[in-house]
Amino acid sequence: MVEFYRFKGLQKYKQCIHAVTAKNTNIAYEGSLALHTGEECSSIIQNRKRVAFLLEIDARYNFVAANQTHSSHIEVITERQNRGWESRDDAVLDCDALITNTKGAVLTILTADCVPILLYDPKLEIVAAIHAGWKGTQANISSKTIGKMKEIFGSNPKDVIAGIAPSIGRCCYEVGEDVAQYFTAQPEVLDRIGDKYKLDLPLANKIQLLSAGLLKENIEMSDICTACEVKRFFSYRKERGCSGRFMSMIGLKQNV
């Protein structure tokens, strides 16, 4: 059985589908869902299909994956079609945040330490999925995604429910001055230790969401560090360059 992590805040809404996958040592590549890291694609596709089947969203839903590039580029998905699900050839190009109001579309993000963020506007029925590494965080990808939801669909940030999924925590994310310099305006996300820093990327993204207008009580933190919980989640740093990735996904049910 595949283990899924879920957010209590998002589970309250029947219209919203969401899940965060975890490792599974009983299937290929410990359950990795990444097509871009050199594993046999047919095995990864089978892993993806197994996840969809267990979530009961396999045959009637379409899945969207992006070619993530640590950018702040955002794509609005308006059509029901698989993209990047069984091949990288049709993935959304150069993109790190996806938004849709299309029922039956499931947005996906792949990570192994970076911060996955899932958003849901229950009033207008809009979902979004964000991949925020340090570069995307520095470029304000979370606040920009909220801005795009407002611009395109008229979302009120106070209505948006957010889940910040497992990612590397401040406890384990050591960076140098070259990265820390971009976050000095937010001292609450940095701890200096000698000539290095500990950076809290989940908190930095929470601050962005709050600044964009989300209510504190609508932001749920997993508080799970992927490096600390490496038996459950892939961690590029802890595993010294692992090729595995877990998936965070969110979508709108077709019929409720």
C-alpha cells in the first residue's frame, strides 16, 4: 500500500483531491515518480499509474506535470489533457507553478527537498501547485502564484487554503553566503552558524503567502523535514544526490 500524506485543511473539501506520496520499498525505485532522473521510464510510469489507481483518479482524470526549472514562471491550465504524465515530451515547459479551475485536471509537483505548496480556493474552485526551491522562493513564486489566481480568476486570498508539504527544514538546510544574501531582509528565516547559515524555506514561503493576503489559520505546515525523515521521503541532500522524487498533487473532482 502506498502511503499518502494529506492536509487536514484540504481534506475538509469534497471537491478537492490532494495527496503527497512517500517512499515505498516494495515497488520500483522506492516509488520514485520522476521521469527526468535516468530511471527506466516504463517503471516510473507504472508507479504513477499505481498512485492514480490508489487515489481512485486513474481513468477519468488528466494529470499535468511541468519541466521544473527553479523559476518563478506560472502556467494556467485550461484544457483537459495529460501533460508530462507518460512522457516528458509534452510536459509544461520551464514552469514551477501550475493553476487550474478545470475539473478533472490534477496538477503535480516533483521534489526531494524543495518546498511543494498546494493551494485551493473553495469559493471559486481553483487549485494550484507550486515548486519552491531557494531560487523560486527568492523570486517570490508563492506570492506571484496568489497574484495570478487573483488576476485570472478573481480569487480573494482570504479564501485560499494552503498546504506546505514535506521539504528540507531549517534544521538540515545549510547554505553559504551566496544563497543567504537573498534572504537577509527576512532574518526570521536565517540562523548564522560560523560562516554558514541555516535557511528555513518553508517559513519563507509561509511569509510570502501571508504577505499575499492569506489568513494564518488557512496555512497548514507539514513540519516534516525530508532530510530528517529520509526513510519516508526522498532527500537530495541527505542521500547525497538521490535520483528519486516524491509527488505532491492537487485537483478538482469532476462530480461531487
